[in-house]
Amino acid sequence: METAPTRDTSRRWVIVGVLAGFAILGYAAGAYLRWTLWFTMDTVITWFLIVVIVVAGAILVLIPRRLTRLAGAALLVFGLAAAVAQFIGPSRPELLDRYGELTLTTTSPMPGEASIEAWCRSDAAGTEMTLSGDINMRLDVWDDGEELLDGIDENEFVGVFIETGDRWRRNSRYSRADNLFLTIIVSPVLASQGEVTLVATDDSDLDLEWTPSGGTLRFAGLKTLSDDPAIQPEPVDMAGTVTWTCDA
């Protein structure tokens, strides 16, 4: 017949095993959040969740009910393990900031070329990169005809954004299997036309060559989107090349 001390010892080992399981789950959850929510502002969300869990666990531990205290201990272990993962868990490679120049050359819908200052970020190994071109670049995309007054620049406002690497996948409106994303925003001079966003999908033709110091992206077959889901914009059959340099 099992004695009371033996039953107590068995119960304690069960509790230790359950808490160890919560510690493993907490570390795994914290590591996942650190890997996916890598952007500086996103880490605030991670730490907010951890603090809420730890505080809730601390409060429950103080309540003199066995099951409630056990639930509080589980939350405490989970939250503290998630916090540990923020310091020793897997992390993304650091991105190095550079500035340079971006040039967009189009062959359709109208031949043209425009350049603007670019912001480049890439890791030291040259495996992940993001490139941002200011939306104030001017390029003739639509034929505005005679609708504009004399003396007004008819060239549209254009912004170009390139990302390669899986860390940007969740921010992309359309995800490509190769983790290469291209977004071109076209804001017209005429308000009646409305702003459109051109994005690369798996059906788009992209050819990328790059190093941390610069690169070239040839593109065609982009999908035309509107900021208003209720509006189906006229497709913009833009094709061409983006070239850029990034100073060290």
C-alpha cells in the first residue's frame, strides 16, 4: 500500500514535470516571437505580452487556492521562459544601413527613367535586403492628355520598394514562394485617377542580381491593386528595370 509521503513525492514530481513542460512551451513561444516580430516596434508587443502573463501568474500565485496557485505558477514559468528567449533565443542577422541612389527605367506603359535617393538595409552575409525609394520620384506613367493646366508637371509620383528574405513575408500583400517582393506605388497628379499599388506575385517575372553595394531587378507582370478594396483599378502594365547603388 502506497504511503502518504510517497503519494506526496509523486505529486510533486508530476507538478515539476508539468511546470517544466510550460517552461519549454514558454521558451518556444518566446523564441518564435523573437524570430517573427524582429522589428524594433514589434518587440514592444512581445514584451507587453510577457509582462501581462508574468503579472497574471504572480497574482494567481498569491491566491490561497491550490489549483489557482498551480495555474499562477504555470503562467509565471511560461512568461519567464519566454523572457529568457528574448536574450538567448535565435535572432535575425543585424541589418546594416546604407544610402545610395535608385533608378527606375520603364519600357511600358510608357518609356521613361527617373532617379532618387534610396535607403538600403542588408545583412553582412548578403542574404537579406530591403530597398526603399522615396514616393516623390517623378515618372510619366499615364498619358494625362489635355486635362492638366499649362506649367504643371504631369509626371506621376512613384515609389519603389524591394525586399528579399523571409523576414518581410508577413508584411507583403502578396507573398512569393522565393521571398522576393516588389512594390511600386503610383500616385497620380490628377486626383480623379486614384493611387494604385503594383505588387509582384508568383505569376510575375522577376530577375534579381544584388550585393550589399547595389543591384538590378528586371520586372514585368505586376498585379495592380487599389487602397480601396471596393475599387477595381485599371491595370497598369508596367515593366522595366530597377537599378541601385548603396554606399558603404
